[in-house]
Amino acid sequence: MSKPPFQIENDDASRVTRAWVLHPDIKSDPERRLPDHALAEAISLARALPELEVVGGDIVPLKTVKAGMLFGSGKIKEIHDALEEREIELVLVDGPVSPVQQRNLEKAWGVKLLDRTGLILEIFSDRAATREGVLQVEMAALSYQRTRLVRAWTHLERQRGGLGFVGGPGETQIEADRRAIDDQLTRLRRQLEKVVKTRALHRAARAKVPYPIVALVGYTNAGKSTLFNRLTGADVMARDMLFATLDPTMRRLQLPDGPEVILSDTVGFISDLPTELVASFRATLEEVLAADVICHVRDISHPESEAQAQDVRDILNTLGVPEERPSYEIWNKLDLMTPEAGEAMRVRAQRDDHVFAISALTGEGIEDLLDAVTLQVQGAKREADLALTFAQGKERAWLFSQDLVQSETQTDAGFEITVRWTAQQEAQFQRL
């Protein structure tokens, strides 16, 4: 039997790879981020992989990008000496690196190199827990590798978790074969189609249950899983680590003085999320598309909170989430702010009915948030099946007049009708 794909063969699983992070600070980049925070995020990303020992990192100021080497010759020599002194084995570049740049830099520095997309793919591979998540990561990684063809495809037959970008045999051999990649992509796509069909059946079954869906979305490490755990009592992995949650987790939640809802904790978004992953995780993120209410959780204590929020909004737009979908902004992590800054955020949030300042860790502000969600989902539409007799013509006519009927079948006793209505409309029907 063949070994699972994308697994690293390593006799010493406890061995870690010494890594160094470089953030190219390109002065001419119109979307340039604050370099200190960008480097800190990149280091946090790298530390999300247990097999890496992140020794440290540097900001590399750049006026322009060199086509073949990314950096200038003097900077390449300077970085080479620093890597050699620290015995670095892997360099992580926080940004895009072309295949040519990657080959040239690996040769110049004598180390392996991974760009931001490759690192995020590696983390997703390490964290994916469900069958669908694993398949989607593998497809994304194959699509990424297909554009490069700088790694050997012997790593399709490995024994341990991970994509193989970080360690493992044969990775410096240039033996990639487009046909092998395409064949593998075809096999994975077929497997994923079966899994997605199963998910669709589960989603259809949930649609018949009168539970509105409330989805938590947000930048990675914004505190979604901590909030999810506090609300549901679940034990979802919640750590101060980027991408702690990958596959969506769903739990029933009884709202105070309100209906039950399904609460969904989704994968965290991030700036420059690889396009391969946005496309591949569309099926997983369909839970957001199906949500009745979206709660956008923000780390309001982060200095780039607004930029992170815009990244999330952009991805939601890419996914096709309608702008009219009911949504709230959850300004989380008040507990990390100074008393003065925290109070300023509370005052600002109170001016907007769709913004709530909270601390998922202490519970502050959550009661007001739940009250708002309760009020919102009371008006959420759900499907229901009704059986009416021929004598209930008045009730049947009312259903059609309100445009609630999805389908109708006549039986010997009357009519079987599927309707889609709000709790308020259901109560009106009961009073007829």
C-alpha cells in the first residue's frame, strides 16, 4: 500500500530545523506594512510549525526588487555571513519569491528557502484535521508547486505529516514532472468531490433544522476560538498562535432568552493569503456563505487592527458574501489594552449598534453581543415542512400570499408544503 501523500520521511522526528525569517521592506510597495509588525507576524507564523526552531529574523530595507536575486549582491553576502554564523538551515522570506530567485538564493546561501505562501501552506498541512481539509491543502500545495517545479516529487511518498517544503529527502533534486502533478491533482479532485457532496448533504440536513447559523470570522489569532470556547463550552484549540484553527468547528448554542443557533468557528484569514488556498478552501468557507449572521472578530489591541480587518473584508468579498448579510464587528482583547485605550474603544463601540467591544478571555461585553445576535436571528428564515388538510384553505392561501412556499405536493389527505419563514411569521401562522 502506498504511503499517504505529502509526508516527510524522517528517522529522527524530534529533530528541529534552525530557521531565520527575513522581511523585505520594499519602500516602493504601495501596500507596504509596518515592517516591525510584519516581521513579528512572520516570526509567529514560522513558530506555528513545531519542527522549526526560529532563531530570529531581520528586516531587509529594499528600494527596488532585484529580478534574479531579490536582494542586492552586498546584502546577499551580508545575509550569507549572518546565516553561516548562526548555523541556519532554512530561510523564510516574508513575501513572494519567484522560482528563479529561490534557486539563486538557495545556491548563494547554501540553505533551503521558503516564501510566505509556502510557509502558510506548510502550516495548513500541519493543522488540517478533517479529510476535506487535508485534501484541500494537498491540492493547494500541488497547484503552488506546479508553478515552480523546483522540488523533487519523491516527497509524494513520505511517512510523516507536512508538505515536505521544510525537510525530508530528495527536495533539492529537480525532478518534478507536470504529468505526475496533474495526475495527483485529478485524483485529489475526485476524492474532494465525494467529501464535498457529503458536506452538502449535512448542510441540507441542517437547513431543515430550525437553527440559524452564526459564523465567527476574522484575522488569524484574533481570538475567535477563545470566544467560541467561552460561548459553547467546547474545547477547540485556542492558543496564542497563528492558524490555531483550520477546519471549521460547529456547535449548538442556546442564546439567552432566544433560539438555539449553530455557532461556527472558521479558519483565520491573513494578509496575502495564497490564492491557491482561497480557492481550495472555498468549500470549507461555504459555512460562512450559509451563515445567517457573521461576527467579524478583531484583535483591537493590535496596532494594525484596521489593516487586518480590511484583509478579512476583502476575502469575504472574494468569497461572494453579500454585503447585506447581517454582521457585527467584535472588538476583542480589551484585556490587553491600557485602561485609557480600552475605555476609548468601549465609547467608540457604543456609538455603533453593529460594533461590540469585548474580552473573550474575561467575558466582558459578551452579554450585550449575545442580546444583539438573539434579536437578529429571531428574524432569520428557516425551512419547515407542513401538512395541511383540504379544509385548511385559509392557512394555505396565507402561506402563498406571504410568498413563503418553497414546494407543495398534494396528497390524499391534503397538502404537504415546504415553507421558508421567520419565527415571527411562524407565530402569525399559528394564530390563524
